[in-house]
Amino acid sequence: MADPLHDLGEVQQALDLAAGLARDYVEGIGEDPVQPAGSDQRLQEFDGGALPEEGEGSLAPLRELAELGSELATRSNGPRFFHFVVGGTTPASLAADWITSALDQNSGLWPSSPLGSRLEAIAIDWLRDLFELPEGFSGALVTGGTMAHFTCLAGARSWWAERHGIDVDEDGFGGAPAIPAFTTPLIHQSATKSLGLLGVGRSTVKQCATLEELEAGLKALDGAPAILVATAGEPNAAAFDPIDRMADLAEKYNAWLHVDGAFGLFAQLTPATRHLTAGVERAHSVSSDGHKWLNVPHDCGFAFARERRYLVKAFTEAAAYLPAHDDQRPSVAYYSAEGSRRARAFTVWATLKAYGREGYRAMVERHVKIAKHLASRVDSEPELERLADVTLNVVTFRCRPDGVPEDQLDELNRELGVELLRDGRVFAGTTTYEGKVSFRPAIVNWRTREADVDLLVDVLLELARSRSPRELRARA
């Protein structure tokens, strides 16, 4: 087939084929293994062959892709994927994503998609309302946590430069002083990466173990502006920085406070956990992810800023064929990094319209309850040891069979983590928490129920118990 135009008659069949795969996948995702047996090895060996000189038309590769997806795709949007903090796709957001692809809107500029631009403005305002941020906050939908940090911290950089009487967005750093950035040990690597991309430098970020140390660092600047990053929910145990107290320091010492709320911002939704995010409304910028607890398809993140003019300073662009940056009609490309961009707002708008504040509050409360149920299961099993309090939706624990000495437990849990992923029925990889190799399943998928976390415990114990007493004695 020499030209896609010759494929015009196959459009309906192609869409029917894709819809069939989607129906089968969605119907089975609740019971399918997270990782189909043998898929990892098969994919390592799959090379795809050489680039075709002449194409086969749409139907043949789509059938092959459907087969690959059915047999080899990780069910990471299913109810038993706890390996990373990844949600699923609500029915409303999944269907809206199909519509997004069919309409194929470039929502970067109002003229290219008034519909995409307007729905994004509405979606951002709804999210601001959902998280109870002040009315002055505005922002954009971006690809995920890293770009949400990047967007917010680019605004922080413009704010910092303005206070030094320089314009780094136009003129670069030149002879400007280094930007002082402070955080705690809870900072996520995506925030550090974003500071590196912005020229602040990863290694220059000062991690302070205590608030006293943090205050001393800010005080030593003698009033010079700084950037302060607070974490609302780190991935190993869902720990939170004291945002309210860090906001006090930001106000006292002339610092831009950015809050990383990738999934922890959703603690705002229920009275039982909103104490964790106290003070977030005082931040200069806040970031979060949509493909985590909002349960919309990848990729989606949110970047909020108290004063959008700093985002405009960092991201605006001008050309004769582009609309003016001060046009009252919103053009998101002027306050985020992407020019051409997918209309992510369709999925966000649809899922918020479908389930509303109460629907998301109910889901968060259910997930917190499931996490506490998992913690009680861990506590009830003599071979398991919980390592942290359950503050929100993450349960941190390790396997600790009788007779295995402390200095052998890291290796044992690391091996069990590999075996658990290889087994494929349920996913929960390992991390290191307070120097100990451990599991840290995160409950964020809208489908997850207590039976799914019970299966995690059952499979892990099964794998641990399958080791013979001789193996354990040899380890000891």
C-alpha cells in the first residue's frame, strides 16, 4: 500500500477491530494476571523485524497489535497493580479518551481548538475547586508529575529572577547568582530532575532533615529569595512534610513554596485525612497527577500556580501567525511547555462530570479503608512485618520468616520481589525504607477491593513458604 489515502475504505473495520480488543481487555482486566505468563521473555526476544518497504494496510498490523496487547500487555490499569502509584481509567475517562483520539484536537492555542481550550480552563477550575485551592490559582494540564513540577518551578524561577531585577527567561542566567533551593529528605526525584532541567542544579538542592535546619538555611540568605519544595505524600510510605509550617517559613523568609501533591493532594478530599495537606492553600504552586488517583489515562498531570503571570513569563511565545498572549480567550501553550498538545481536558472533564466531588471522596475513603485492611492482614501474619504507620494509601512491610537473621532479610525480600513480579498474579515491587528492603503497595485504582490486597498477601506468603526449610537454614 503506497499511500494512506488508499486505506480510506478500511477506517470502519479498523475502528471495529480496536473496539473489540478494548472490550475484551476491559472485561478481563479484573481477573487477568497483571503480567501474562512468559510475556517478559517474549518481549525481550521480540524485534519487530525490519521497516517494511511496502505497507500491509491498516488491518494486518492492527490485528497483530491487538494480539500483542491481549497476550503481552501488563495490566497496569487493573485492580492488582500496586508496583507503582498508578491508577486506572474510569469508564467515563476511558470512553472520553477514545473521543479525544477521534477528534484529535490540538488544544495548545484557542484558534486550533476552542473546544479543547475551553474545556481545559473548566477542568482546571474544577480541579482547583475539588482540592479547595484559592480562587486565584490557575494552571494547565501537562503530561505528568515531572512536567507539572517543571511548569510550577519555571514560574518559581521567573519569580526569583524578578526579585533580583533580572530576566532569565529572556537573557539567561549570565552573571546571576545561584538559585537557592531547599527541601526535606522526602523530595521525589522528579522534582529534583525538574530543578536540574531549569538550571538550578540537582546537587545544589539543600535537603534539610529538620525544620530548624531548614529555617537556618533560609535565614542565612538574609532576605534573598529562595525556592522551597514540600512533599505531600512520598511513594515509600505516603509520608507528608508539615506543609503549614513550611508555609510559615516561606512567608517569613521570602521563599516560593511549591507543593508536590502527585497523589497526596487527594488527601484533601476527605475529613479523615485532610489534616495531612493543611497549609497547601498557602503555597505559591501545587502539582499533582491525573493518571494516579484521578484515574484518567496516561498521560496527565496538573500544574497550579497562585499567580499565572509567572507561568506566562516562562512559557509565552510570539509569532505573527499566533494569537496575542494577552487575548482573553485561553491559550494554554502560553503558560505551559507544550505548543502542540493533546486535549487531555476531555478525560478530566468527563470523569469529574461523571462522578463529582462526592464520587471521588467516596473512592479515596474506600482506598484508605482498604489500605488499613491490608495493614491489619500484614499485622496478623507472623511471617510479615509492617515498617510504617498507614497515613493514607500506602502500606510498607517486609517478609520476616522465623529463623532468618536480620542481615539476610534484605536479600530475601529482594528475591521475593523478583519472584512476585515473575509470578504475575499481582504486582508489588520492592523499595528501600529506612535502610530495609520492603514492599510498598499503593492503593489508587478505582477497581481495587479488599480481595485484591488479600491476594497480594496470600501470593507473597505462598512464595515465601515455597522455600524449603533447608533453603532458609542455608540463608541463616
